[in-house]
Amino acid sequence: MCRSIKTLRPPALPEEATEEEIRAAALQFVRKVSGFRAPAAHNREVFEHAVDAVAAATAELLAGLEVRGGQPRQATSTAPGRA
């Protein structure tokens, strides 16, 4: 597990994770998996697409998790591109 990635759900965070926190975790994950801190120019598009996909999947996961014994989740979504 990448040590830079933090838990993004309650009770680890007092509130819902922000889009910036989700994207930062996605970036760390893609960096770890790819082995590159920053992609070369010829890999930039696929690298950014992977970060976007991981961020969207993370936002969807967090929105659907039920944390028992905690406060009920708000019906808001932090997924990129969602209103």
C-alpha cells in the first residue's frame, strides 16, 4: 500500500472527502502502479486518463459505502463531472 494514500471515509475524515483529496489519492495510486512519478510526454494522456478513472471509481465507492455506527451519509456526490 502506498503510504501517501490516506483513508478517505469517516471516521478517518470528519467530513466527506473533497474532489481534491480523491484526485490526490488517485494520482498516488497511478504513480505507484505505473512506477512513474510523472509521465513522459508520450504517456501523459493515458496517465491522466488513468488518474481520472481511478478518481471516478473512488468517488463512486465512497458514495456507496455504508459506515455502520456512524452518521448517515449525505446524498451529495464528489465524483468529477457530477452535479
